[in-house]
Amino acid sequence: MTQQYSKDKNSIYAVIQLTRPVNALITFLSVWVAAIISGGFSVTSDVLLACLSAALIAGGANTLNDYFDIEIDRINKPERPLPAGKISPHSALTAAIVEFGFGIGLSIFISVPMLLLALTFSALLIWYSAHLKKTVIWGNLAVSLSTAAAFIYGGFSVRKPLEALIPALFAFFFHFGREIIKDIEDMKGDRQHHAITFPIRYGISAAIFLVWLNFLLLILLTLLPYWKGWYGPVYMSIVLFGIYPVLGYVLVKLVREPSSDQMGKLSTLLKADMIIGLIAIFFR
């Protein structure tokens, strides 16, 4: 019995790992922040349901992505639960289906537009994992659009989606740059399994140039709401001292040390900086 308990416990932990809980938490917070800036500080049941729904869909997408990437991860990330043998592919697929199902199911209790959004972006994320991930740019665009949609999701939960467009735009460009960096990191495994990502098709130098162009555009865009008077000095101060230095560091490191290990570190740093970005939006 003790052995069975230990096995079940390890399987549950593996499922949690597959969801990438930090990513799911960031999705939860993105929806919550978008709802607050769009509809005020009252947290309704609809907002809470939207946060949980989006986090579950994100968790399902991450789990499904690992399911399709098991062979690539044997090379790029052998410590992940599936290549490490901590959970079977069948169990991972079942977990993904359950997570998507509950995420979409919760949206039914909010509104018809929320259900349509949940269905649309679930379909996009499934298509990404099954096919788009191994294509030039399209996979990166799909992920960036889906992460940006978390803010729109939050806006819709309080019936004011237009208020969430600015942070959604920021999220799109932020994630697009990070996705290209992750593609550089994963080139070895992707190439062996015939994935045609941007750095494989056009080379590392072109990929780095694209990240530079993307992040420089993002910097200009983050100035716009302050310049227009839509966001205040607290927002600008957080961006100035919490976002720009990180983006600058990433851009310099990309040129000086474009190794796979360094790309992984930069990707992790950018993920942590997402929290700073959410704080800046919250205190706009």
C-alpha cells in the first residue's frame, strides 16, 4: 500500500510539473489584473471563474505540448516528466483533456463570449502543439496571441474587453521575443526531429536580430500609454526600473553569448520579469 501511495503521489506531482504551474499562475494573475483595470477592484465570481478557466486551459496546453514534444525533450529537456519516465504518455494526454475540459466548462458559467473565447484559444493551442510549433513563426505567433488573450479574457469577464487591449499588446510582443529565444535554445532537438523553426530556417543571427527588433518595438509601445496620459508615473517608474533593464540585459547577452544554456537562462529571466510587468499594469 505504501508503494502504491508513493507511486500515486509521484504521478500527481508529475501532472503538476507538466502544467508548468508558474506559467499557469502567471495566466491566472494576467486575467485577474486585466479584470481589475477594466472593471474596478471588486472581484466577482465571474472574474474568479475566468482566472481559473484560463489557468486550466494554460495548464492543459502545457501538458499537451509536452505530450507531443516527448521525443524532442529527450534531447533538449530530458529531466521533464515524460522523457524521465515519471508519467506515461497516455496519462499525460488524459490530464491535458481533463484540464482543457474543466477550463472550457468553467467558461460556460460566465457568458457566451467567454465560452467562444475559451473554445477558440483552446483549439489554437491544440493546433500549436500538434502542428504549428514546428513551423517558422506561426507557432510563435500562436503562443504570443494566446498569452495576450489572457488579458482580453479578463476584460470580457467584466464586460469591458477594450480596456485590456493595451496590456494584451504588451504581452504579445513580450512573449513573441521570448518564444524566439526559446527556439534558439531548443535548436538541437528541433533540428533532429525536423522542426523548421525561425532560427533553424534563417540562422541564429537572424533570430537574434528579430528579437532585437521585437523588443525595441515593445519598449516604444510601453512609452505610449504614459505619453498619452492613459497610465501614470507609477506605471512608468516600474517599467523604467523593472522592465527596461531586463530587456537591455537580454539584448546584450543575446549578442555576446548566444549559447543554448544562456538562452535558457534568459528565457527564465524574462518569465520572472512578467510578474514585474503585471505589477506595472496593476498600478497604472
